[in-house]
Amino acid sequence: MTTFSGRIAVVTGATSGIGRELAIALGKRGDRVVGIGRNPARLQSLREDLGPGHFVLGLDVASEADMIELSEFLKTLGKVNLLIASAVLGRVGGESSLPPRARDLPLSDWQTMVDVNLHGVFLANQAVLPLMRQAEDGDIVNIGSAITPHGQKGQALALAYSATKFALTAYGHALAEEMSAEGIRVRTILPGTVDTPLIAGTALGASFGGSISPKNFATALLGLIDLGQDIWVPDPHILPSPRSLSGAGT
């Protein structure tokens, strides 16, 4: 039986990839997890894996009404110690489809990715801030992207993804500046390729020389958070250890 620590951790995008691994890791260490997702089957799977004492909510981060609902739910718990905003879209139209070039990108696809990758992070952050400000303490971790092995550079065939991740970094800087005086730590984490459904069947890991396992990424991120209030690591890049590129393709 899990012994709970008393911490409340909210994870968006908790039904797949990075978010799911983080939600499970947080549950194992004793946090009460509030997992957010949209897919009913994946929500049920997460509920079963987390077990009793946790909360799994079918909410859309891109919906203002849903994030207000999340805020009201958190008020019934009385506090929130940690938010990990990991809900993300890599592209619209299915991960098996070839991403369109800029000239062919429909406005609707652009808007959908902005709604999830940028507005969704803003709304999720807004949902937890009232309780964190009241407590004068809390951690907000927004999952950005290294985009390339050489830092945040625009990537061909990833127009909307690159734009939203660049904007998310700037947003995180501004929010961190505002919230630091109130005891709230805001971090933007910039991972390289993590072995998740987002990159499955693609060549996105090739330029990084490999990918990170979701479990190892979760371990690294939670360790970074646990460094506490006296250590600050701005915009940390968490990248895979490159395999020998000389053997690539053999």
C-alpha cells in the first residue's frame, strides 16, 4: 500500500508518453497525482496503473472551461505542490502523416497546435497559480523542446511546433520573473528526443544520435525538481547520450 507524502502533483498530457511516465513516477514516490488527459481508454489505463488515492480527469488543456473546472477541483483538495504541463501536439492529422511544408500548412492546423502547445500551458498554469500563491510555494514545470541538438532553432516541417516551443520558453521566463518573489518556481525544461508515440516511426531521433527512455527522463526531471529552492538551473536541456554516428544506418 502506498504511503502518501502529502504532496499534490498535477500532470497534463498524463495518458501518453512523457506525461504518463511522470505521473506514474510521481505516484510511486508518494505524491497524490491529478492526471489530465482526453482519451477515455488511456484515462482508464492510467487510472488502473496509478491505483487508489489518485485522480484521473478527462479534461482538455486547450479549453478554458475545462481548466476552470480543474482549478475548482484543486480547491477541493486545498493545495497543489507541483504542476507538470506536458500535453503537446507534434503535428495535426496523425503521427503517420508527413508534416506539411509552411506553404501548405492550414490555418486550422496551426491554430490547433497553438491552442494545445501554448494556450494549453497558459491555462494549466493559471489553474494552479491561485493555490500556489496562497501557499507562497510551488513548482511549475512546463515541458518545452530542445527542437535540435544545437538548441532552439527552427526545424523544417515543424513550423507550428517550433514556433509554439520558442514562445513557451519566453512565456516561462516572464512567468518565472513574476512568480519568484511569491515563492513559486517556474522552470521550462527542454528535452531532446524522448522515446514516445510523438516520435515513433519518425527519424526525429537521428539528429540527436538516439533518444531518451521515458523512464530515464522522468527520473532526471524529478531529480532536478527535488534539488529544491537553493539551486536554479535555467532552461536545462536534457539530451540523449549520442550513439556512435559512424555506425548509423548499418
